[in-house]
Amino acid sequence: MEKENKTEAEILAEKLLYKKPSAFEKMSEEELTAAQEYAVGYSDYLYHSKTEREAVKTSVKILENAGYAEYKLGDKVAVGGKYYLNNREKGLFAFTVGTESINDGVRVLAAHIDSPRLDLKQHPLYEDGGIAYLKTHYYGGTRKYQWPTLPLALHGVVTKRGGETVEVNIGEDEGDPVLVITDLAPHIAKEQGNKALNTAFNGEVLNILVGTVPLMEDGKPANVENAVKLNIMKLLNEKYGIVESDFMSAELCTVPAGKPVDIGLDKSLIGAYGHDDKVCAYPALTALTDNECTKHTVICALADKEETGSDGISGMQCTLLSELIDEIAKALGGNGNICRHNSLCLSADVTVGYDPNYPEVFEKRNSALMNCGVAIAKYTGSGGKYSTNDASAELVGKIRDMLDDDNVLWQTAELGKIDVGGGGTVAKYIANHNIETIDAGVPVLSMHSPFEAISKYDLYSTYKAFLAFCK
Ligand code: MN
Ligand code: MN
């Protein structure tokens, strides 16, 4: 309720001081409902996009339904055209060509579609104590203690001798079995319990239990070594036509099994594996396809390998984004260097949400609060602002105007207290290509865990922010 007779001090405070609003103070009833509805589409996208390969497939479907056509480097492009470049099934660049001169720059929305997980090693399958296991090698920043005693699924591809690639998906379909990493009973875990959290579980104990039944012959266990392992290999062979040596040319990822679910009696949050960074990839993609402004050329870049440093051919350190801009500029009679110089990029990535359970690691005034909207991070990195893209005051000003003009709920964010840790995004790699870049994304609780939590209102604010950026 607005108070009627405000004092002079109250009026002055309103005029001069900043107060961070929440979704419930700023968003209309229609918007709060729209946020709930938007979350349904997102949850479905997320469930079908647990790995970068799956995210590429799911995203291509959305793009094709929206009239985007496959593009290859060197192809012609037309003003008003809608295209996507599939980067070897692991990365995706979708773009809409605007009416404005290409030398005036493009708008880039860059998110990543890989998430921390446990990859299988190249010789994963073995048997010990009558149990068959798969050896894993963790991918990205994982807290290893979070992974035992969870229902796990196996997603990925196997390229067989001769070049045929088969898709593997175990643990998601109704009636499918799940896999698990076991843990000690507390009764015999005294010594383990005394170890430091980060050393109690080493990477070599994260072995996936895949079976316990030996291959049977004439009603008896077959008289071969490792009959349980052999039986698992037989089951895999029946389902996928693979043999043990095929593991050497495979990319198999262990991820938490199951669908995203609502969290809280008020259903305000979504709990799921892989929000980081599909929770920004989906708004980036849908902002591109829903954008009605035809002025700017908009590129939505969905990258792999962010969680391991953005290296390699599918990571954002690869020159492909830059080359794509060159090709688009050339096709339109422009100049890639001039285009990049005038371009803007939102590095669409999550940040850590303030967790009242752990106030000691946060500086509350500068943390992203849940339900307070998309979080803009001027810089990330660690220590004395090392290893980051520090966006200029002018760029923050420009973004701020865009968001406020479109009535978007937004806030600023830092990753935690100074020197407690830190982290990076793809922002600096894109800025290194002479593209003005700033980080923006959804605050996450339990980030990088097998069950991360985000707010539906922050998700919707992020979508709105990206739409505003496309205009
Ligand atoms: Mn991320
Ligand atoms: Mn991450």
C-alpha cells in the first residue's frame, strides 16, 4: 500500500537511494503467471538436454519449428533470414539477419550447454567382488561427495568400428533401471568421516554399479572369468550392438536420472540437474526465436566445454564465433572487424544465488538474491579481479537502460566474498575478439550439484532481459 502523507525524508530517500525490488514487488500478476508457464517449456527442454549433444538436438528442433534453416560456413545469407550452424553436434550458433547494416554490429547471446558430470573412462567396465562397475572421470567442477547414493543415468554416444555412431540412453525411460555409486554405512565410516570434505572422496571411488548377475549357462554361472562383466557386455551388445573395445571411441556421460521438479509448497523454484547453463541457453534461444524486432542481426551461441575452461573445437575459445561473424559480414557486403567492433554480447551464464544457510561466504549487499531477477555481473574472476572481462561503466549503463526501459527485474551480482573463491565464464573469450561483453544470468542455489535450484521468476526475468537485448 502506498502511504499517503510521506515525510520529506521518505520522499528524498525514494528519490536518491536504491532498493533492490523482488519479483513480488515489481512483477504484475500476469507476469508472475507467465513466469510459471514459461517454466514448463524450460523444464521440458532441460530434461531432454542433459548433455551438450542432447541440447544441440533439442535446440535444433526448436529452431526448425521456428523456421530456421541449416547454414554452413560460406553459404549466402539474406536480410530477414533465419539460420543455424551445427558445430559438430556439440555446439550451436543460431542467427537472424537484421535490416541494419552488418557493420553496425551484431547482438550476441552466448550461453553454454555442457554441465558438470561423470564421464566414462575409455576402459570403464570391470568386475570386482561379484559386481560390475564403470570407471568414471569427472568433468568440470564437481563436489565429489554429492554423487554417491543418487539414481544415475547414462547418456551419450558410441562410435563403433567402421564409423557408425549409436546413441545411448539408460535410466530415463519409464521402467528403465538406474545406476548408482555406493557409499559406506555410517557404522564403518568413522575414518572416512574424519577426512576433509574435498579429500574424503577421490575421483577413483566414483565407480558406477551396473550389475551383479553372472552370465548363465545350463542354469549355472558360466565357467569364465568375470562372468558378471561378460553378462553386462552381452546386455549392452543386445541393446546397442557394441563390444568392449567400442568404449574407446565413445562419449558416455553419467548424469543424475529423472525429470526437473518444482521445489517448495509455492512451486516457486525448479530443482534439476544441469540448470548451469541450460537455464540461460533456453532463454537465449527462445529470445532469438520470439524476437520481433528486425533491426539487429542476433546470434545465439550455445557452446560446449565451458565447465572445463572453454578450450577445444567446441568451446568458446575456438575462433568459430569470430569466423561466423566474418562470414555473415562478408556475405552481406560488410567487414567482420568493423562488425565485431560495434557488436554487443551478453555472456548468458548463471551466478551463485545468496544462500542464507551459508552467510559466511557471501557479501549480501553484492550477492544475487533469489526472486530478484536476472543477475548482471560486471566482472567475475577471482582475487583482485583476475581472469575476467570487466565490463565498462558505459556498457553497464547501456544494459541498465535497456532493462529499465523494458521494465525487466534485474540486479547485480558477485560470486561471494572477496577471496573465498571465484569463477569465470565465456565473457573474456568473447571480449578478446573485440566484442563488448557483459555477464547476465540466473542465480542458482546448490550450483554445480546434481540437483540445482533456480527461481521461475528469475528465469522469466532472464528471458525478458534477453528479449530486450535483441531489440
Ligand atoms: Mn555456467
Ligand atoms: Mn558452471
